[in-house]
Amino acid sequence: MEEALLRAAAAPTRELFVEELKKVSYIAAPMVVVTVSQSLSRVASMMMVGHLGELPLSGAAVATSFANVTGLSILFGMASALETLCGQAFGAKQYEKIGAYTYASIVCLLFVCLPISLVWIFMDKLLILMGQDSSISIEAGKYAVWLIPALFPYAILQSLIRYLQTQSLIFPMLWSSVAALAFHVPVCWALVFKAGFGAAGAAFTIGLSYSFNVVLLVVYIKYSSNCKSTNYASFSKDIVPSLREFSCFAVPSTVMVCLEWWTCEIVVLLSGFLPNPQLETSVLSICLLVASLHYFIPYSIGAAASTRVSNELGAGCPERARATVWAANTLSITEAILACTILLSCRSFLGYAFSYEKEVVDYMGAITPFLCLLIAMDCIQAVLSGVARGSGWQHVGAYVNLGAYYVVGLPTALVLGFVLHLRGTGLWVGLNMGSIVQSILLSVVTCSTNWTKQATIARQRLFDGAGSADLRKELA
């Protein structure tokens, strides 16, 4: 065991490290633009709704938060299974499996959209049942109904993104995402203000921009020579057998993503029960906004790590997979140091970017060091989560996130925030504790990984048809 840990921790050769650093950077840099562009479509709709009044904005904000928890996070997590399946199949040159897995993902995700749609239809009643203000709940319900058409193209889009990402075809995603954002802004403005649809128009435009993005990617995949060998699959012969294998990875992938995603929403919800809830909620929301905006960078590095690790494991090159882990972590930690240095330098006036209230600005200055700690931990865990997705041990990541956030993080937040009366700072420290524990556990798992065994398992599954149950038994 000690030998395995030493071998896992041993640094790769300088040449191999530099080569993987270049490959990770090549994928990560455009992925930042892709993720930011897709997120900005929802932000642009929210900004335009904000000009309609306080009630429509409150309703849209609540609906968006509820939609993230009950729908988008689930679809995002399920699609992450393709990072294992398609990535390893591409590395092993099993190109026909890539198309089969992608179509299986689309079928599964579209099926899951149906019960999610039903939940969103009754969002207003559910929010009122949860004790939310009735007028805001009704407004949120209207917004959610018009957001339902966005679910189905979002499901397809997430599958196509993983299909292209695992083949390192990043620039088609970049241009389509930027084009979709450029399409979204004027159409949203026209529907909200000129056509008079208001908040409903803002929600509906999100679905239109997702659909436009999907159309652009489908056209590229259909006519590009880069996708000729990977975009065909027979439904009965290839897709149906792939549904079960996809599901075995999709379930732990979803749990892994949702457990982390939901924690942030819970912390903001808890801040509303503190004394002076308006101040506490405002500051924590600003902190989460800053952390979320920064998270696009480590997430993109993690996506690059996932692609490179899965490709190399599928190709039977464990040393290159290990070198990718080193390269991605080096890149992410360097970026974390830069980001934290900038934030700490601006801590005294950072709050003015969001509010002119001196109370908010001072509170932001006091909590900024804890914000930097979360950002630093995000840079570690985002990359290691990407490694987990590329390696295929999402079930381990799910247990890690469960323990880190729901055994350590949230209980600590409750004790510090409400029992010891540290209020919002206590809640944020609890969130930090969860992220620290998550990063430590993922680091231990990654350092103890036998990359040769992982490569053997990946190729056995691809070439010998080893079932997912056998794979997960070996991984355990």
C-alpha cells in the first residue's frame, strides 16, 4: 500500500508534465468561455426582468433557484457520466461507442425532463407549502412554466457538450455558445419590452437560445469530418444496451453534483433565518456570486482534466493520466493564488461593486478572507472532481460530498451560525469546512489511485464488455 501511494505521488517527468500542461490549457481556456456564455443567458434574462419591478425580479430569482435545485443540477449531473464513458471510449478508439453513449444520454435525460416539468408546473403551490410569500410564489410559478421549454434543449445540449468535450473538439462549442448568447440578448429584450411578454418572455428566451445552440452543434456534428466516425448508432443494437451502462454512471454522477450544488442553496436559505436577514442574505448572496463566477475557471480546468484522464485511461496510458492530474492541479493552484491575491487586495472596497451601503461594504471586507479560502478549496476540488469523472469513480465522489457537506459542513454552519451566534460568518465558515474536507478526501483518494489498474479496468469494460456492476465492484 505504501509503495502504491509513493508511486501515485511521484512526479512525472518534466517533458511529460509540460506536454500535459499544454493539452490541459488548450482545453480549459475555451471551456471557460463556453461555461460563462451559457450561464450569461440566464443572467441576461434576470437582468431584464429586474427592470420590470421588484416583484417580477423576486419571482424570477426564486424560480431560478428552485429550477437549479430540482432540474438543471440533475440534468447536469447525469450528463457528466459521458465524461467517463465517451472519454474512455475515445481514448480506446472505440468510436462507435461514443455515439451510442451520447444517444443513450439524450434519451435518459429527455425522459427525466418529464417529471421535472411536472414539478415546475406546481412550483407556486410547492413554494407556498414551504412557507414562501404567496405573491412571490405565484410570480415564480408563472416564470417556471415558461422555463419548461428550456429543459429539453438543455438536456440535449449537456449531452452534446460532453460528446464534443471528450473528443477535445472545444472550439465548435465556443463559437456556438457565443453565437447563442448574441442571439439571446436582443431576442430577450424584444420579447420582454417590445412584445410585452415581460418575465414570461425572459424565461421563454432561455429555451430559444438553448435550442439555437443545439441546432448549431447538431449541424456541426452532422457535417464535420471530425465527427463522422462517432455520430452514428443503431437504436436497438447500440443505444438500448448502452442505456443500462449509462444509468450506472449517471446516478452517482448526479448525486455527486447535486450534493455539492444544493449545499450553497441551503446556506443562502438558512441566512434568511438570521437576525437582520436582509443584510446577511445580501452579503452571502454576493459572496456566492463571486465564488460562482470564479468557479467557471477551476471547473473548466477540471473538465480538461476529466477529458485527458479518461482519454489516456481508455488508451491504456496510465502515466499520462497521472501526469494530467499533476498538470491540472498546478494550473489550478497557480490561478487560485492569483485570484485570492486580487480579492484580498480589493477587500476594503470590493463591496462597492454590489452596494453603496457602508454596512454591506464593511461586512464584505470582513468576510473576504473566508471567501478566498473557499475559492482556494474550489480550485482543488473542482480539478479532483474532474479527475473522478474521467476515472469513473463518481460513486466515491458522491460519498465524499455526502460526508464533507452533510456530515461536516452544514452541521458546522448551523452550530456556528445559530448556536454560537456567528451569524453569516458562521454559515460561511461551515461551507468552508465542507469544502476543505471535500478537498482533503478527494486528494487522498486521488493519491492512492492505482492508475495502471484504472487503465486496465477501463479497457476491459470497453473491449471485453465487462458490465458496470463488475467495474464498480473492482473500483470499490
